Amino acid sequence: MFLKFKLIILSFIFATGLGVFSWRADLYFGVLGFLILFNLLLIWPLSERIRFLAIPFFLSIGSLNLLYLIDGQMERILFIILATIIHYLSLLGAYRLKQYDCDQTAQGMINLATIITIFFWFVSNYGWYLNFAIDSWVLVVTFVASTFFITLPSLTICFVSCYKINYRQKKQKETKKNFVIALKQQLKVEKTALFFSSILAFIMGEVIWGLSFWPFGYLITGMTAVIIFFLFWSVVRRFIMGRLTKKFMAVNIVMMLTLVVLMILTSPWDIIK
């Protein structure tokens, strides 16, 4: 159930692209173009839907961007292995959801891939901002865009799954409900996912603008942004599933503050010039 030969081959091709860049750093744009074509020509026909293509696509680009900031060869190898495993899980999750759109295990794979992809993008975005003296407004725009396009597919998958579960349960009682009504409801659900993704994107834009004043490196700042994102993202998902409680919000806020404080206390304070 967890090993699909075709998906393993695709993930191996992804790892090969990262490996080539690790060996020849001057081939960044060549590898970038290869990864884009790889996703469009091989992953998209397999996934069939944009929401299943989005996570592997952004994971590929985010992995390449973060790999650019890693210096040690052994660290690069370990990173490529991690990125390849997550890439495979994102493909496997999409494959299983195509078979059964309410597969909770597959959704767990997609959720894990989403968080790792967000981590890669947040850390690499801020790293490039510091290393190449990029303007602050560019940093904010890239954070807003990456948050939106990475969050939207995961929330859409969650919304559609929850809707279909509820619809199938109600369908046993409401036999007169027709396909057209169900389709309209699903489109409404997808618009709701679009709304929440937009809200999360603008929140993270404000967050990274505030964090850009911190005297920390890209790893700590990116990790802090990921923790804050995870808080809001998990709240939205709980709301979608109808399981949002005050206790859940309180526990998540306390955990977020604790992790952020621990990172601040254990990190070197360097003034960024």
C-alpha cells in the first residue's frame, strides 16, 4: 500500500535533479527549468488535478532554493534524502486520494508535505532575502504568494473531503438531492478554501514583515514563521472539520509561544546590517 514503483521512480528523478545541483551549483537555472518541466510533463498527468500537482511542484522549487543555502556536502545529501521522502509521500497521498477522496491517511501525507513545503519556502525565502539584499516588499510578496499557493490545495482537499463525507451521510436520508445541487455545494466549498487561504497568506505577509526586524538568521526567523503559520493553519483545518474548540486554540497558542521563546533564548543575537 505504501510502495508504488512508478511513484518511486518519479521521486528518484526528483532526487537526481537536486543531486546534480548539489554537484554543480552553477546549474541552478538549468535544474530549476528541469524541475518545472518534470512537474508539468510527468507529475501533472499522473495527479490529473491542480490541487494534487501543487504540493510536489512547490516542494520541488522550495527544495532547490533551500539547497542553495546549504554549504556542507553531507548536509546536502541528508537534505536531499529528506526532501525525496516528503516528495514521495506527497505523490502517494495524491495517488490514494484519487482512488478514494476521503482517505484520512492520504490526507495526513498531504498535510505533512504541506508543512515541510512551507518550511522549505519560508526558510529559503528569508535566506535569499538576507544573502542577496532583496527589498523588504519583495520578501513580503513572496511570502504572501507562496503561503497562498501552498495552502490552497491542502485546504481544498480537506474541505472537499469533509463535504463529501457529510454529503454521503446525508444522501442516505435525502434521496431527492440531485447532482447539480451537490456540484454547486462543492464549488461553494472550494470558494471557502480560497477565502481562508487568502486570509492565511495576508496574515503571513504581516508576520514576516514584523519578523524582518528581528536580529536573527534565516533559519530561526523562517522556523518562527512556520510555527505561527501552523497555528493558524491547524485552527482553520479544525474549523473545516467542525472540531475547533477553545481548549484546542489555547493549547496551540501556548505551544507556539513556548517554541518561539525557546528558539529566541537559544539563538545568537546578531545585528543584521
